[in-house]
Amino acid sequence: MARTERAPDPLAAGAAGARLARGGSLRIAAYAVAITLSVAVLPFVTRHLGRVAYGRYVVVTTLMLIVTALSEGGIASLGVREFASGDERERREFMRSLLGIRIALSGAGALAAIAFALLAGYPPVEVEGTAIACAGLLLAGVQVTLTVPLTAALRLRWLAALDVTPPIVTSIVLIALVLAGAPLLAFFSAAVIAYATGLALTAALVRGQVALRPAFDRTRWLTLLRDSAVFAAATALATIYFQIVLVATSVIASSQQTGSFSIAFRVLTVVNGIAVVLVSSAFPVLLRAAQDDDERLRTSVGGLLEASLLLGGWLSLLVVSAAPFAIRVLGGSKFPGAASDLRILGAGIAATYVSAVLAMTLLSARAYALLIAIGVAMIALSIALCATLIPSHGAHGAALVTLTLELVLVCVYGVVVLVTQPALRPPLARAARIAAAVGIGFVAALVPALSPVVAALVGSAALALSALALRAIPTELRALVRPR
């Protein structure tokens, strides 16, 4: 009888690191395409809608992000963790129940979003836009759930394709709406069309691996929710503090101030999305290493921290130095003061990138209680700072709140990881060299006589040369470009 050989484990040590580096880089490249499309479309949208209407558009979009975080229920991450165990039949039943829960939680989240829009006294167009966006929320939730088999198998090339599909469709629809002279309400449909397209592609990719028909089994649901409730709270509370600032601005400040802050906030959200792509691509590897290989986990965390510090520092340099040019291109003269807001927000990007890795490290170590406590504290701090700074300083106050939150969070995460996970403490020599290279880049970029674009280019060149001279390039990135 012929022996049946097992398929190679995509998460096993050795190949996973290189596969993650190349696949993660591909996902970042796909996200770069998405950013390019968003940036290309944004000037047309902002000029068509104007400051107030665009602010309302971004407020509804941000509200959807908060609802998604609260209603996600740890579904996607739980699926990645559990999908690798069990036989094919168990996987299919597991995914059916996962889809059912996802639909139910998204429905509950949609009702909560509409209720909040009504209670907050939003104008009718924002309430109606929230209702339309909730349809996209449901489609996006199902699509993300269906990517579980692809993420668990590190099929990052297909994930990269899925990352870029909705932005492409969204950009096409937004341009069509601008050309048609459509009112604000119609713009909320762009995400619905985009997520429907992404869902169709994802379903086609996993059709042979999972059942696409959801199961509404209350007994199995209770079991899954019991497993994911704490995980969900840990992940959701650690992210929504950021979006709360814009929603608070929309309630506390004027529509004009909200509009000015919204464009800077939108740029920051796009840039910070790269960190999400990076750490979500690495999560399966961290989970596997956390189970049985402490040294591999320490090495993986150290490499991610170094890469995040270098990438986040460079992006921070770009945003801070080129903020006036970016706002002039994206919004023209309709967003006064937004460049200053963006510079304040950009100063915290490196902290955000490091925080993302530290949060994922605690998540892989199952430090859920700590993450929940930190998340609750950050939400309380966010609300307190918003109530203090936004009434008197408007959009600038909101930017200062966001920067303060990012700096506080990275310090808290750093202390918690060092105290609770001493075995994961990475070598600090290269991190110090990276920080020095970023500092040199900032000094070069902030020469007063330089224009924003020239400052960004000079600072980037100084950072790159300093990183090479100080041997501050992370090992994984050197291996990525080294000839085979």
C-alpha cells in the first residue's frame, strides 16, 4: 500500500519566515497600490463634496470601523487559530458556524450604529448613509471570515489580491459618482459595491475548502462565542480608542472643524493600515511559535519590531515633512489648518507601528486580560482628553489627543511586554541604530529652507544612508533582497 505523504506545514519553522517576509511584502505592495488609488481619487472627492460633506462621509466611515471592531467577535482570528486543527469535515462545520455568527454579530452592530447616529443628532444624510454603509459592513464581515483558510495556510499572494480588489472597485465607483455630480448620500454605496466584489472573489477561492452556507446552531454558537468572547474584547478594545477621537470631534466640534480634521485623519488611517497588514500577515506564525517554540517567537517578535520601527519611522518622516504639500494636493484650499493637524498626527506613526507588533505579541501569548485592561484604560483616556482639548482647540485638539494616545499606548505596551514576557525581550542594539537613523532623517528633512517635497526626499535619503552605514537594516529585510 502506498504511503500518503502529508502536505508540508506552511507554518513550520524555517520556510515560514521567508514565506512570511515575501508574502507580507507582497501584501504591503498590494496595500501600496490601494493607497495610490485612494490618494489619486481623494482630491476629486474632497473638491466635489467640500469640507463639511467630506467630513460627514469620513465620520460615517469611521463609525463603521468602530462597529466592525466591536462586532467582529474575534471571528477571523479565532478561525485562523482553530482552522488548522481537525479533519476536513470538522473544518467545514466550523466555518459554517463561524459564518453564521459573523452574520448575526454584523446585524447587531448595524442596528447599534444606526441607533447611535440617531441619538447623536446626526443630520438625516449621515443617518441614511450609516444605514447604507451597514450593508457594506455585513458583506465585509462575511468576506473577512471566508479568508480564514487562506490566512491559516499563509496564502498571502491571494490575500494580497483580495486586499487590493475593494480599493480598486471603490476608486472606480467614486470617480463615476464625481463625474455624475452625485450627492453625498450616493457615495456611501461605493463601499457596498466594493465589498460585494471582494466577497464574490473570496468565495470563489475557498469554495472547495469551506461550505458557503452559514449554520445557525445556537449550541455551537455558544461554544464558539465562549472561546472568542475574551479574545474579541482584547482585540476590539485595543483598536477603537483611535476612531473615538474623530467621532467625538463630530459630536463636540463644528462641522467645519470636523471636516478639517477628517482629511488629516483619513491620511493617517491609510498610512497606519500598512501596520495592520504587516502584523496580520505575521499572526499565524506568532501563534504557532507561541505554542511550542519560545526562541522562534522571540526572534520573530524582534524582527517585526525592528521592521516596524524602520518602516513606521520613515512613514512618519514623510507625513510630517510633506504634510503641507499633501493637504494642498488632496484638499486644495478647502481644508484650512489640516496641514498642521496632519503634522501632529504624523509624529506618532512610528509609535503606532511598534504598538501594533507589541499588541499582537501579547495576543499570541494569550494575555487577554491585560489587553482588555489596557483597552478600557485607553478608551477612558481618549474620552477624557477629547472632552478637555477638543472644545477649546477644535481640530488641533483632536490631533493632539490622537498623538498623546499613541505615545502613551506604546509606552504601556512596552512596559507590559518587558514585565510579563521577559523571555521575549529582543536585543536592543539594532533598534537603537534604527532609531538613530530615523532621527538623522528627521534632522535632514526639517531644514527650514527646504520645500515639503524636497524635505521628504532629502530626509528619506538621509535615513536610508544612515541605516546602511549603521547596519540598521533588519535581518529579514536583508534576506528578502539578497540574491538566491
